[in-house]
Amino acid sequence: MIDRLNESFSFLQGALDLRSRRQEVLSANIANADTPHYKARDFDFKQALDSAMSQAGARSLSLQLTSSAHIAASSSIGAELDLAYRIPAQPSLDGNTVDMDFERLNFADNSQHIESTLGLLNSKIRGLNSVMQAE
């Protein structure tokens, strides 16, 4: 039973892990907008999610348990992602490739995707909770 629940949540967990990682990358780009020679980076979310879901069992991280009362947890998203440098539409004279308008747009879009994924997860949990309370 627990395995089925884990499988049903693994896709949303993977999506949230990757969205969180992308938010970090976009934040780093925004934070370094005035850093000379900084190169903006990003990754293809769809490709990363497909890769994470296909390799979920092969590449997982788990927490070290220090007590038998702790709950085991793991993540299927590894630390390495295929980060690529962005090709700038108009590079600055100091070699910085961060386009603030583009970064803000991607940051806001990614935030909305995080909110919608959390909404799906929340509704799934509410559904399971209502089924368990009905019994």
C-alpha cells in the first residue's frame, strides 16, 4: 500500500525538486546581473524531468538515519543537472549575459508552476485524507 502511495507522489515530488533547483539557478542569474563576465545558466525542465523519472530507482539520495524513530526519506533528483549557458540576445560590454527581463519572466513562470504543482499535490492529499476519514 505504501509503495503505491509513494509511486503516486513520485512524479510530483520529482517535479517540485526540479522546479526548486531551477528557481535556485534563476535566482543566481538575477543575483549576478551586475557581475562582470557572469554567464547566465539554465536547464531544460522537460528533459530533466524525463531523465529523473526514468532513472528514479537507479540514482537516488537518501538521508542517514540516526534513530529508529526517524522516517526514511530519499530523493530521485541528483545534484548534477545539465546546466547550459544561455545565448544572449544582446550581451553587455562587460561580458555579462544576464537579461533581467528574460530572467524575471522565467522566475515568475517557474514560481507559477511551483504553485500549481503544490496545488495538485494538496488536492491529492486531501482526496486521500477524505477516503481515509470515510472508512
